[in-house]
Amino acid sequence: MFALRTGRDLAFNLFYFITGVIVITLVWSWSNLRGLRLERMARGLRSQVGKYMEETLVLTNRSRWSKLWVEVRDFSDLPGHQISRVVNSLGKQSSSRWQVRTLCQQRGRFVLGPITLTSGDPLGIFRFATDVPETTSLVVVPATVPIPLFNPPTGYLPGGEAMHRRTPYITTSVSGVREYAPGDSFNRIHWPSTARIGQLISKEFELDPLADVWLFLDMHQFAHTESPWLPKTAEPLSWMARRGEPRLEIPPSTVEYAVTITASLVEYFVRRDREIGFLSYAQQREVVQPDRGERQLSRLLEILAVIQAQGNVPLAQVLATESARLARHSTLIVITPSTDTHWVTALRSLRARGVQGVGVLLAAQTFGQAPDWMPTLADLQSSGLPAYLVKNGDDLTTALSHPVSGASRGPAGR
């Protein structure tokens, strides 16, 4: 308007210059996002609390023009996963690669992605963004601690030294031989019979006489307590100077301690080739029939990764309802912070049916505001039930290796 009213060449030249700058920066900003390709590659889609998750991102410029700057902003919900960055001077037909290692400090199911790519012109007049909507799911299972010794009362199956049921697992009980089948391992081959007959003969096995082990995890929402806790923020690139695994830090929550204890016991019994079952009333009723092997371990760890204390059924009622599921001579391990002694009564009554009971009691008063745990521990001991006591800050390896022998109150229980 100024140029038209005055008719001066300077005003027209200024108008042409400003218009040209606007058009050039607009085209520049728009073209900066053309020809970009982003790839994200996770080393694995399953990790564990206390271990690192590694992810690699590759930003490739497939156009014939260089990119001045591109901002990569990640919207993953994994805590501490800092993968966003600004890539400067990305040349034509070139790539920028960077790797991020994130210490997993919380269990759960997390989403990696989506990602937004943003770029603009050198003058900052225009900014354009494009979304990379692809996402992947990451499962962080709870941590496990080594347990050198955990000796609950052992129940033996009725019927003698072995249960006459064939099993694909290799046990100490050999029931007979059969012809070799494709897929049989070499340690199943019975070499004397093979040499005598002239063809491969495999051994058949039976289950050992040890009965099932059941883990009952109490997820009643009113039984658990916790103290405020924030995960420590890892210093940038500090992992490069570290050797070995980082120190495990469990939040001061009875839920997290109970889940870690349960996961550790699952691993303990699976490594010893015992059949392990699981039951809990959390967001929903979770029941896993007894089984053994790595598949059972993976299945139970994935359930424990997302389980939360949202149950509405007290532990004593759970034991009364599910007692019919427990076979005679099986072993029942209850992990709970509940101070209600009714569950001890229910566990004691199961002993009359031949079910061996064990209590792993979390001292809830050491985690936050909760009733005194001493009467519950005393009731367990007076009932003759093996009891393990875990307090906030205890070393779980030590606490789960030695059952409590008395009801004395330590400094952490005051």
C-alpha cells in the first residue's frame, strides 16, 4: 500500500524483497521435511527392571538438497527415555545415527513412539512438522534377585516315588524306552538299546514325585502402602563409564516389593525344574495352572509386569474361595503385607487338607502408614507355619534365604 500510494522505486523494491524472502523461506521450510526417512530399531521389545534398554535411531536424507536442521521429538512414555535431539547440517543422501541406552526403573508395558519431525527456515519465520505415527510396545518385567536357598515344606505326590505320567521334560525318573522321534535330544537316547537293536532308541521319562508349588500374590488395594519415591535421573552418558549391572533400587512400596519377591520365587522354582502355579486377584482374577520351563517363567513375568493392587477381595476370602483348586500335598506360598490375621487362620486350616503353607509377610508399617505387623507374624509362628519377614530396605536375597526365628522388633519395625 505504501508503494502504490507513493510510487517510489525504493518502496516497490522493498516490497519485492520482503515478498521474495517470505516465499523462499516458505519453500525452504516445506522442503526441509521432504525426502526424510526415520528408522528406529530396538535391541529387544522386552527388558527388565534394573537393566538397560537400547534403541538406535537413523535419520536419512534421501533428497538432493541438504537439511539445515531437523528436530526429532519422541513421545515415548518409558520413564527416562531421552531420545529426542536436533540434527544439524544433514547432507544430501546422508544419514545421522544415534543410540540411546535407558535404564529401566519401573515395570509395566510402555509405548515407544510416536515421533514428530520439525524443521524450518534459517530466519525462524516458518516451522513445519510431520508425524511418524509408528509405535512399538515394550514390556519391562519386574526384577529378580538370586535366592540361594528357599526351603518350603515339600509335598510329595501320592503313589510312591514317581507319578506315572509321561512328560516331555528330562527328569531322574525313567519309565521306559521307545523308538527315536525327530527332535529328540542326544541325552534322551538310550545307547545300550540302540547298540543292541541297531536303531536309535529314546528314553521315556516320568514326572518326579514333588508336588506343585502355588504362589498367591495378595493385590488387595487396602492392604498395600507406600512412601513417596522418585526414580533417580541417570547422568548423560554415565553408562559408558560403568562396568557391570547397575544397582537395583526397589521403590518403597509393598506392591513393588511383593511383585519382585514373587518374580524371584518364580525364577527360583523354574530353575529347579519345579511345577509352579500362580493366582492373584488384581485388576482381574489371574490364574496360571502349574507348569515348568522357560515358557512358564516368561508368561508369569509378563503378568507380573502389569499387575497392580486394584483387587477388592481380601486375602482370607481368596484363600477360602480358591482352596478347592489346591491339590493335596501341594505347597502354597502367600506373599502379602496384610495384617489381618484371618488369612493366617485360612492358611492354617488348609494344612488339615494336606496343603503345606508358607507366609512371606511384608512389614507394611516400615513402608508407610499401616497397622502393626507383629500380631500377624506372631500368629504365623504360633501356628507352626514357616514365615519370612521382609522390611523396607532389606536385602531380598538374605530375607528370602532365612525364615524368621523370632518375633523381635528390629529398628526398621519401630
